[in-house]
Amino acid sequence: IAMVTSVIRPLASQLRRQLVRVAKSHRISPVRTCNLTACSSKFVLSQMHPMWQEPLAVPGGDRQSPIDIAVRKSVFDSKLKPLITDYDPKTCQQIWNNGYSFLVEYDDTTDKSTLKGGPLEDKFRLCQFHFHWGECNSWGSEHTVDRKLFPAELHLVHWNADKYSLFEEAVVEDNGLAVLGVFLKIGKRHEGLQKLVDALPTIRHKGSVVEFTKFDPACLLPPNIDNYWTYHGSLTTPPLTESVTWIVMKQHIEVSHDQLAVFRSLLFTAAEEEVQKSMVNNFRETQPLRGRTVRSSFTPFLKDSGLDEVKEHSH
Ligand SMILES: [Zn+2]
């Protein structure tokens, strides 16, 4: 990583991203080979995404993500500050089908789109957002709340621009990343999301990239971003590095069934592949908490405003 970083630093961001993708896809990190029980989902091998089929480099740590958030075990922390998002839609550049999800990518060469506050001491730059979703509306999220699954989950990925100079550097470092998670529920059509949904048919196949500009990621946040859970965890896709401060919103957003159906019309596969596979169930299973504490910015037992109900769920 360090070598790649030093070589590509002077290049323009577009080219840089291309190179990093190539470097990432060929990277060998012989830390620990993942056993299938640790990394696999509830789906059988034949249905598993190729990303999880290769021998995986897992950091082997105690801080893996996603997790189940047990509401009553989360600890209210009065020192947690409100989050400050400052996003410039002009930094939005392109939308990319990476064969596992679709990524809306932002120019992160300057401090124009940032996240501060909350549990964070530094300023973090937005580099991309993406979603995870299921084949039907009964599952699809990565995090769960009292074992309750949501049909989809949004991840806004930021890296620590106070401590590091590139995403690729931050991703392997402690306190390198901050990911904002938002649950999606089925309900009303989401007007902000629709511009994105309209672009998806142009990136159906793996590897497709199209220009996508002026999209304000703030439109995908719930009305109240002051109520959240936070914990230390990892990326949920390889390289699974434990560099992430997770900030999971208590409030969800609503999207229509039809909008999520367009997500499901994307493909894991490239145009030239013989057997095409729908892009669904692109989430990782919840991982053990292993002694970590989930902190909340709100007191779980007080009566909440109607919007952010998280219903008790017997399992
Ligand atoms: Zn994600």
C-alpha cells in the first residue's frame, strides 16, 4: 500500500482511483486465511459472491463489522456531539458498478465535502457512498438493531484528512475511516434517491462507470442525524481492515419498493460473462462484538419522536 501510494500520489484523482483499483484487486495480504464460517453468509457456496470465494486476507481481529446493535446494551454517552456534515454536490464525479455494489464517487482531493463532530476528533473527507441490499425486502442491511434486519443500508465512506493524505493510506490505519450508516425501509418513494435510481440502468454490468454530477449526499440522510450509535469496527468487504469509526443513524429513510427493485436489476457480472447474476444480497453477516461497547448519542429509554421508532423485536 505504501509503495503504491508514493508512486501514484502526484497523479490526477481519476487515474489514481483506477490504479488503486488494480492494485487492490491484485493485492496479496497473507495475514490469515478466512475460514468459511467466519466470513460466509447464510447463503450456500454456489450463490456466494466471488469476492468471498477467494482465500481472504482477514485482519483476524476483534473489531469486525457489521454487528448487531443491542439497543438496551448500548451505552449513552453525553459527551457525544452532534454530527456536522458539510457536503458540496459539486464534488460528485461518477457512479460505478464495482461488481459488488454501485459506488457514487466524490472528489476527495480537497476539504469540500467533510464530516466532523459526533465521536470524531478529526475532519473526515467523503470519498464515496454505496448501498447493501437483499433479494427481497426481508433482509439486506449489514447492521441489525436488536436482530431486526432492514431491506437495505447506505454507507457514506469518509477518510481522516487531518491525519492522512489519501484514502488508501487511511484505510489501513487506526482512526483512518468514518462510515455513516443509514437504514432503508420500504415506504414512500424517495425523491432525492430517484436521480440515482435513474442512472442505474446505464451501469448495469460490472465495471461500467458513467459521469454523475451535482448529487448532494445530504439528501439521503434522515431528518435527525443527532441520534446515532457509534462503535469501532472494520470495513465489511475485503480488506476488512479495522480502521472504521462506525456511526449508525437511529432514524431510517424510506424508499419505495420500485426504487429498490432497480437496485436489484443491477448485475454482479460483466457484459461478456455467459451467466449473468443479479446484484442482490451484497451484505456481510453480523460479526461478534467481542467486548466492544456500542455508544449512543441519545438515551434509549426516553420516549422518542414518532419518526425514529426502532421497534422491539423478538427473535
Ligand atoms: Zn458498505
